[in-house]
Amino acid sequence: MLSSKKLKRYASVFLASSLVVGVLAGCGNKDEKSSGGGGGNSDEIKVGLNLELSGPVASYGSGISKGAKLAIDEINKAGGIDGKKIVPVEIDNKSDAAEATAAAIKLATQEKVVAQIGSATSGDTVAAVQIANKNKMPVIGPSATSETVTVNEKGEVNEYAFRTCFIDPFQGQVAAQFALDTLKAKNVAIFSDSASDYAKGLAKAFKDTIEKNGGKVVAQESYVAKDTDFKSTLTRLKSKKPDFIYIPGYYEEVGLIIKQARAAGIDVPLMGGDGWDSPKMVELAGKDALNKTYFTNHYSSEDPDEKIQKFVKAFKAANSDQAPDAFNALGYDTVYWLKDAIERAGSTDGEKVKDALASTKDLSLVTGKFSVDDKHNTVKSATVLEFKDGKQVFNSKVNP
């Protein structure tokens, strides 16, 4: 879903990783078929989990981990994949691109996993893509929504990179149409994180869609990650009298923005993307302030769909009756997608698994039925959620 705070500052990490990979690649035989064991155990399929288990966005990575492990447990109890047990190799990348790169190197060259699941943020996922391409290790970003994950700066598809979620432009378009059609907004404002490619991508798609469909953007402001005082900017936004404000960003700042916006007397609807999805949002914003707020997401635990409710029941049983959020669902779906690809490939060879992932069509999972396009993006529906008295409530589902 999600992009890390600033991709450009990690350019040096990518250059350094190229040199490291060149040295480490000799540790493993690229022509060797990985039976998933890493150490040659033909009864196991090793899968890497390169996730943000600590640091600023630990809520995302930890959520994906819980969902992925539930899926792994279910698959193993049902006999595994062709009789082989899935063994997760989990590494905490600490919400840092350099750590994500190091983790990808270890997973590819030492652990010799079949594929990597993660990271949660787009920037941390991009950090692993170069390693993946060099070592023929498929990488699936469960929530990495930035277009940069699967397509490089030259417009070329990153051969071994995939995502389970939809892409940023789709979220921005859905939010704009919801504002115009459902909330009947005409004059909107945008307040986005200037340090995040994720937020900038959503903001651009939202603005373009609003303006193409007769709406007007009366103000556009930005903040920087880790800011905590937004009062002066919110005062400027209020003076423009918008009837809707779009706030794409991460829950850490967004929660405070919403709290301060309501305190400043801004009572219009507020909306954002999947970066809002965290249990900490209520703690940061306050449940009353969250009324009349909405966000696009990958699924809702309240969706009556039979497949979704079966997943919700299983997750609650394994997690002290906690309702699963979108990151739990995306982690769960990513494992089942990988399982499907390995079975269709008839192999755990990285190149064959990559080809199977790329040819996925009409696969029905918890977060929707999806196919993979020629840029390795999943084409699937989005869900609009709203907060009511501090609880996320299903509003509607939007098809691409």
C-alpha cells in the first residue's frame, strides 16, 4: 500500500546493494532448483517474510505477518503444497529501506527462499526488487501500492516484482468519485505528505479525477512526515471553505491532523487512503473527531461475502477474537496467491513461479477476485470504509 517516506534518499542503498549482491550471488547456485528447503530439504518450501515488525509503520508489517502465518498454518494443516510444508523465514526490516535490502539479500542468497512476501511499504519493497531480479526471487508486496514497485524509472517492468493490492492511482480515482457522487462535494482541498511518494501519487490521481469531472480544487497544502503541529496550515485550508478535504498519508500524522482539524472547527468530510488503516487511528484522532471521515481500503471485515466471513472467523479464532484489518487480509491472500502460483508452475523454481504469478487470471481471494496485468499490477475492486463512533464500518465496494 503503501510507500515509504522518501524513496530518493535510498538511492545510495540501491547502489551499494548492487555491489553486495555481486559478491553474495556466488553463495548460491542460481541454476539450482529451490525445493524450498534452502538446505536441500525436499519436504519444505521456504518463504521469506521481509516485514516492518518494528519502527514507524510496524502496525502494517505486523498485520501482514499475522495474516500470512494464518494462511501458512491452514495450508500446512491441509497437507501443504504438493505434500511439502511451508516454512516462513521472517526478518524485521525495522521500517527502513537499508534494512529491507539487507533482509532481501539474506533471504535470496543464504536462506534461498522460493519467494519473498513483503514489504508493507512501497519504498521498502522497492529496496528489495533489485535483489529479487538479480537472484530470480519473486517478491510480492502485499500492500505496496506505488507504481514504482513493479515498473522502474525507465518504464520497464520489474520482472520479479508483484503486488497483491491495487495501485495508488486507483485509490485516488475512487476517492474523487466518492467525494463527487456520494458526498456531492464541489469545492475540495488536498492536504498531503510531501515526503511520501505514496501520498503524492494518491493526491495527483485525486486532483486529476476531480478536475476532469467538474469539481474544483480550492486549496492544496502539504506537510512533512513526523510533523505534529498542523494548526496554521489547517487554518489556511479552512479559510478557503472547502466542502471536503482529501488527506492521503499515514496514520501517524493523519490521526493528529484529524484531531486538530476538528478542534479548529473544520467539520466537513475528510478522506484518505489505506495508510489510514491502523488501530492507532482512534487513539491519535479520538473517536468523535473521526465521524464523517472515510478511506479507501482493500476489504472490510463487515463485508457479507461468504469467503470474507470465513476468513474473519478463522482469524478471530487465532487472534483472541480480534477482527482482521486489511493488512491481515492482504498477508493472508499473498500466501494463497503464492501457493496457487507454485501449484500452477508445478515447481518452486523462481523463474517458473514468477511466470505463474504473472499469468494469474480471475483468482478469487479474500480481498477480491483479481487478474494480473502486463505491468504486474492486480486489477481488483476497492472498498470504501467510514468511521462511526471510532469503529470502521463498511460503506461500499467499487469495481475497477
